[in-house]
Amino acid sequence: MNRVTLESIWHALDGIAPATIATCACDGTPNVSMISHVKYVDARHVALSRQFFNKTTKNLDENPQALVVIWDPVSFEHYRLELRFLRSETNGPLFDSMSARIQAIASHTGMAGVFRLLAADVFEVLSLQHLPEVIHPPELETAPEFLPPHAQVPTEQRSELWALQRLLARIKAAQNLDELLQTVLGNLAHDLGFNHSLVLLTDETGRRLFTVASHGYGPQGIGAEIAFGDGLLGTVAERKQALCLAPLDHALRYGRAIRESAEAEGSLSPAAEIPLPGLPNAKSQLALPLLVCDRVIGVLAFESPRAGAFQAWHEAFLSVMADQFASALAQAVERDNPEEPDEPPPPSIASPSTATPASCFQLYKNDDCIFVDGEYLIRNVPARILWRVLTHFKKEGRTEFTNRELRLDPSLGLPAVRDNLESRLILLRRRLELKCPNVRLVSRGRGRFALEVGSTIALTEHEST
Amino acid sequence: MTQPGSSTPLLSDEIVELMGSGVDVYVATRDCNLKPESMFAMGLEPHANRSQVTVYLPEDLAAATLANLAENGAIAVTLSRASDLRTMQLKGKCKKIRPSDEADRERQLIFRAALTEQLAFVGVPRSATRRLVWWPSIAVEVEVSDVFVQTPGPRAGERLSSPSS
């Protein structure tokens, strides 16, 4: 048997693959159970999550000896950990970290509030052994199933520090919010192979997130919303903690198994399951809160179709980057405020082209949303902005607008401070590009934008859908 | 066959079906100091009397488990289906240990094929499951005394059946 360290088997820890724990009652009856999460604590300690009181818990109270067998989902190598139970923690950083993960799984499976972490059980690792005899060596053709990310830059330029330096320099150089968002997500894909990413920002209520930028998903995800506390992303915002789930399907199967068990008992009416945004075959997901002075301004999220795609250093690297990114985001939003022109925009007379078919916009007042040509376009604040702009265009032929006039219009419902106006305009631009490319909102420099209309438009208002 | 005085067999149809559906099987034993030992098994076969099972242990991995069984016979066997984590645990005593024969090997081949497909369903490559060591094996015959639910959830740990139930 080879000597290994906990640090060297990170792939097999932190809930990446299910494991087993064997214990023994004081009457000599052995027990073996599946466990969902063996968490690395330090070089000599691990923690197991406890969601329910069970036989394992009872046995450990009587007899602290335990044996955990885990396997690496990438190499399929097996390891055995002889453990001694030390204590149960019900608060503190370790508990909070493990609890956030459980909460995310529970929320994803419609079980929020039904199952939760009762304790983080901490064990001393008495011995750690690799079990090479459990599995035959791989055949050559099996190797390519788990290749590392395909970054495009040469290997010598891919060290973490170089990549971080490059990224931070580009964050500093970004001229506006849109450029900042595209720069960060584009560079993370190019330098590090994070090909599927999302940025969500906190909305005016401070309790919901909306998707303002994405990479690798096409334009469809822009505008998607999620409440604080819902799913992985909502949990990250609620708990202000980074979370990594991998492989996601195992974590979700675990949550769903609990849900089915609880439903079978007839004691539960679970909430609707929240579909995960993004890759249908995601096996790893990493999400980080974007914090400015302990205020959650958004969430940065990544997905991968590979199991165990996000390594421990990725989380550390991205945590450093996310802090800088969050500050730059906040500055980009604020920067848009003081330098706005006070004077009204120059008069402009529209001369829409009649070469393309008319675009029919419908406002549904009760739902606060706009449809275009029968398809859902956008709702809430961006919808009110668009309707205001389109109405002025239709009545007066105006095509030039300022952020300032939007902020002064009480009917839009923008808060007095931290109004996210610029991010709402970005979201609106993206949705128009996707659903109605004949109508564009084009930046005219800081604090100004123009409406460009490539077809005739028709506006109708309805009380409800 | 049912237990004397009992209307339902110890190993119900549901449990027997689970055994044949490509489950992961883990065995736990303990030594004289109550130190637990565990390993995976490749195969589980219910007996016609529905109160015994044969568990197949890869011989190369089974030294500590077999030593414990020879010493005290106490054994727990957990079977868990990867796709939905439906999980049961059998508790009992080892009645007999013997080398597996050709008939056992055939049963194990069928079991291994079902396990390979079940794990492939949740993303484990078939090539990886086929790398698991399984033959030659040791057949451990177990007299089951209790069956417990272990599917994650509030019913985990509930006794499903015992000879007196």
C-alpha cells in the first residue's frame, strides 16, 4: 500500500463521490452506511455531514472507531481512512460551510427547510491508505474521458499568478459595465478553460438575482432570475459563501432520494423543483458571491460537464478575482451616475425603415411585462424603461435619451441609490438582440443612449395576459 | 418461503428485486476490539428460504473481513442502487464461508453486468466498473436477522422486517 495524504486525494473528498462509513455498536453489531460528504478539514482531520440521527450516530457515541472508504471519480482509485470520532460541531465556520452546501442541494430538489445539516461530525484520521488492489489498471482507451480543461494559451503562460495578473489588469482597464462583464467571462474561458459562466446581479429588492451576462450558453440565459436562498446560486447569495458541487448529479440524486422518501411518508408537500440554469449535463458547478463591504451585489457561477472539473485552487483563485471583480462592478455602476449630462439630449427625429416587417410590442400592465411579436421579451424595471423609450419614440420621434431622465422618472420605480440602471440597460440590449434585432439600444457615451429602429413598430397596452 | 409464524418473508419481493437491479454492495464486519472493517462485494444472491443470502467477496481484498467473520460472524450488508439511492441494510450472522464455484461465477457475471449498466446510468464509464476486482471470489452465506431502510431521508434506520415481525 502506498502512503498518501489527504491533500493528494482532494478529488475523492468534499462530496465529489459517495462514500461508505462502517461503525460498530457496543453489542458488536457492525453497520455500514452511504455518506454524501467527506470534507477535508486539515491534514489530519475530516468532517462528515449529518442530516439525520441514525444508527451511525448512535454507534459513534458508543464507540468512536470508524472506517471510511472513498473513491476518486476521476481515477477510480479507492482509499480507506481509519477514523476516530472527536466531536460534533453545530455552529462555526466548518458547520456553516457544510450547511450551505446541504442547503443548496435541498433547495435544488424542492426540499428547502425539510432537510438540513444537523451537525458536522469531526474525525481524526488515524491512517489513510491507498487500495490499488481494488481496481485493475486502466486500459489506454479509457483515459480521454476526463481530460483537463482546454485552455487556449500556451502552458508557460497559464500559471495562476500570471493569469490573475492579466485578468486584474483587464478588469482595471474596462471602460464600462458591459465591457467589464465581457472581459472577465471571456478571459476566464480563454485563460483557464472555464467555458460556461454566468454573472448575476442583485436587483432593486436586494432579495433577487438577475442574469446580466453569460459565456458559453448563447443569449438565452440573459434575464433569468432567481431568489436569494433558492438553488445553488440563491444559496450562495444568501449565505455569502462560495459553493462547489461536484458531480452535481450525485448531489441532486441524494436530495431527490430524501424528497421521495419524505413524500412516500405522506408528511410533505415539497415546493416545485427549480430547474438548473445552464448545461443539461452539468456534473460540476462552482459559484461565488460578489461582495462589496459585506453587501452581496451578485454571484459569479461556473459549470462544467466534467466530474470534478473545479479543483481546490480554482476556488481560491476565483475568490481573489471575485473580490476585485465585485469592486470593479460596483465602481462601474457608480461611475455612470455623476458624469451624466444635465442638459437634455439633442432633439432627434426618427426615420424608421419600412423595408422590414413591423415589430408589435405588447405591454401587459398587471404582469409588468412586454411581449414582442407574441414572444415574451422582458419584465419589471427593464420593461418599464423600454416602454418609456418606445412611447417617446412613437409619439415624438425621439431617439436620444439619458440615464438621468430615466432616474428622475418615478414611474420606472428605480431606487434613489444603487439603482443598477446600467446593468438593466445591458440586460435590455441583450434581450432585444435575441428577440427583436430590428430595435437596438446603442450607447452614446457615458450616461447617454440612442434607440435605433430598423422597422416600423406598433405598441399596444393590455391589462393582463 | 416465510418465517414460522410470520405472514411475510424476511426478504420481501421488493428487497429481492432490489438485489437484482445492479446495486452497490458493501459489507461491514468487526474484530474483537469492535474495530469496524468494510469492503465492497460483487454479487448478492437471496436463498429460496428468503432468510439467507450469499454475498460474494473478491478474494484478494477479503483477508481482514474473513478473519473477522471466522472470529465472531457478525456482518452487515448494505445494498444501494445508484440511480435513486434506494438503499437497504441486512444484519445477520455468517453461517458458512466457501470458495465460489462456477455456478457462483455465473451469478456474479449477471450481477456485474447489471451493476455496470446501473453505474453507467449515473455517469460512471462502463470501462471503469469493469476494472473492479471481483474474481476469484469467496462466497459468504449469511443468516439474515434484520432488514433496515437506509434510503436517505427521514425513514433511514427504520426496521423493515425481522424474523419475529
